[in-house]
Amino acid sequence: MRDKHLHIPEHSELLKTIYREVDEKLKVNQSAFRLRIWGKFIFYSSFSVLFYTLLFQTNNPYLFISYFIFYGLTVLLFAFNFSHDFSHNTIFKSKKLNNLCFTLIYTLVGAHAEAWKERHVGSHHYAPNVKDYDSDLNITSLIRVIPKSEYHWYHRFQHFYAPFAYTSYSMYWIFIKDFVILFSKDTYNQKKDFNYHLSFWTQKAVYLSYLLALPILFSNQAWQIVIIAFILMHLIQSLFLLLTFFMTHHVEKTEYPETDKNGYIRTSWLMNQVKSSNDMHPFSETANFILGGFNNHIAHHIFPHYHHIYYPKLNRILYDILLRNNITPNQTSYWGGILSHINLLKLRGLKKEKQFTTIAKKS
């Protein structure tokens, strides 16, 4: 899977060193791991159940809307902390059990599990931020993050309108993007057979039933209030989701490796993972607990087979090795990452961006 990257001997040796030192220095305690996993599961599932239950208990429409929003954020964090690791088979030994749990939790947020997993594991992880390789770069033309990509006049304003556009993403993903993928020609070799369709329609039906139909039928609110709460939940959930996702790869210092005419990527696999990713509070157990390892993105791309619980300690080893070799990992705070992402949008909104970046490099 690395054959399209440049083979740079010193980077290959460095990767071996990273794997060896992490294997030697990182202490893996399976009993402590299981205890922490169960603790996280109880924490996030309990709050998810609590806020969902409260939807059917209150008569106050404002409280109802608040509970709906809190539920949406809590179940998203539940997915952050579990579905992502399930997709990489880092919780159970059984791949089938991991995939089942991944699908169940993904159903709670409304997205089609199989479509996302195929693109995330097979495309994004192989070559992040590489055009025509990373499926996550297939975004709306309203947003321009890739250098040398097609420029439109409205991009000069994208750092103003992007946060508002981001609020629509989760509904777009659930009700448009997934359907486009289902009915379009697939480039990821997925067989869209009966089982694929059964899974797709079952996941969508369950989502709409439990989050729309049941509150409309059994809560103490008018159907209009339920619809308003559903939409507001998505607006806030989507903004948090997309800002968090974009900060992992699209800030000022992250790189976008180019390819030659034969499709070969002009960097090594290791440098592609390191330089195209961004960490947020990489040594913080609290940030790791909340964001489910998304804040430790460099470690995740090099060690997707390790559960995110290990990332803060793993990062201390990884950062030490990289810094010893004069490689500075991209790192921001959470709020600093938002600001850096907005600054990136502002830079990409410049029509003469190439001229500006060239001048900046020379200086």
C-alpha cells in the first residue's frame, strides 16, 4: 500500500526506529485497557441515554431543544471515542465484532458505516492530503484548501462563510452524500449487493425512526418543535464535527504532497503521515478522553493499530524520536487550530496564492 510513495532510505530507517522504540518503551496493560474502555463506554453511553430519555420527559419546548442538542453532541463524542477505533479493529480481537459495533454506533449518528469505513481506511489513511488519493479531499467547491486547485472569485470570502457552511455538513452527509455514493459508480471496489443495500436502508431507517419518528409520536412536543430541534442539533453538531475534522489535516502548516505524471507521490509514506497531519494537545489525557484520539492524529496515522487510549504516552516517545531527527510535528491547541484553519482558508482565498507562498518561503 506504500508503493506510490517515494522510497527514501533514511525515512524507511526512521520508521523502523519509531516502531521499534514504541514497541520497546510503551507499556501495554490489557487489564487496565479493558477497565478504561468500559469506563469510557459507561460514561458516554450513560449521558447519551440520559439526554435521549429526557426528550420524552419534559413539557418545556426550550428544554426539549436543549436536550436534543446535548444528545447530538454527546452521541457524536460517543462515536469519536468508539466507532473510529472499531473501524481500525483496535478494541476486540474479532474483526466481525469490531465491525458490528462500529456499524451500530455509526447508525446512531445517521451516516452509512460501510461507505465511510472503506474510504477512510483504504483511501485517507494511505495518502492523507494527496489529491486523487485521499477521498476526504472530495469536498464542495465552496471550500478551497488544496494548493493549485481551481479558484473561484467567492473563495476570497471563504474564511467568512465557511463556518456557516460547515453547519450544514452532517445533514448533507446523511441525506445527500451517502445516497450519491450508493447510486453512483464506486471507485473503491465495494460490492453494492443485496447485503450492502440492506445495511444501508436499515441504518437510515433506524436513525430516522429513533431520532425523528419516536420523538414526534411519543414526546410531549408538537411535531414542528421536534423538527426544529432536529435541525438545530445538526447545525451545532455539524460545526463541531467539521471544525474538529478539518483541524486534523487542514491548518497553516500541514502539507499537501503532489504527484508526478505517473501518479507517484513526491514524498515518503512516513513524511506524508507526519507533515499532512496536525495534533491538538498531543500529551493531554483530558483532550484524548474527550476527542477520542482525533487530537493525536500523527500517532493515529502511523499507529492506526493502537487504540487511542495509548496515544498521549505514545506521543512522548514519538515526538522525542522526531525531534531528535530534526522533524517538528504540526501542533496547535484546539482553539489555535480553529484560528489556523481559518487563516488557511484566508490564504487559499487569495487569487495570487502561489506568488504569496513563494515569497513567504523565500523570506
